[in-house]
Amino acid sequence: MNANVTSYINDKINWKKELEIIRIILLKLPLNEEIKWGIPAYIYKGKNILGFAAFKNYCGIWFHNGVFLKDEKKLLINAQENKTKAMRQMRFYNLEEIQPKIIENYVLEAIANSEAGKEIKPK
């Protein structure tokens, strides 16, 4: 567990419980945890897989190369249409929307995509 990630979560008032649950899910997976760009980031073999953050009205997970995910549950959005090419976001507006098994499946697929070399490099 990264102490800086713990601090990030503890500083959040509105989304603390949701972030704690997301973190528990992610810590069970073969990812390294650190802070990048001021938010918790999860890395696999040196590649950025995802990050998560809390905002005013929601918290969410960002998949750096989420464009390659199958998204069978239709949970991913492009938060910046016509700007973001690869990143996709999964938003949560309440605790009940966080489904550990679904999140785990998306993350494992993102790891597999990384292993397969699927990525769009930022310009």
C-alpha cells in the first residue's frame, strides 16, 4: 500500500468509502500503486493501466487505453470527445454502482491488452 494513495483517499470527504472499495479491488490485482498527476495510478510492467479520482459529483476510474476494452456492460465513456483518443472513464455516482467483479474483469482485460501491446501513445 502506498502511503500517498492512502493520504489521497483520506483527504476526500464525499467519496472516501467508494475510493476505499475501488482500491481494495485494485490491490488484489498484479498492479503497482503510486501517485501520478496527483491521483492514484496503477501500473503493470511499467505501463500505465488506470487511475482513479474523486470529483464533486462522482468518482471514477480512467483506463489509459480503454478504447481497446470490449465494454460489454457499456460502462465506459470518453470524457473529452474529439480530444481524448485512447482514455476511457468509468464513473460512479453512488456506492451501489461499484461492482467489484465487473471492475476486476475490466482491469484484467486492460492488463491483457497491455501485454498484447495494444496502445495509443499520447502525442
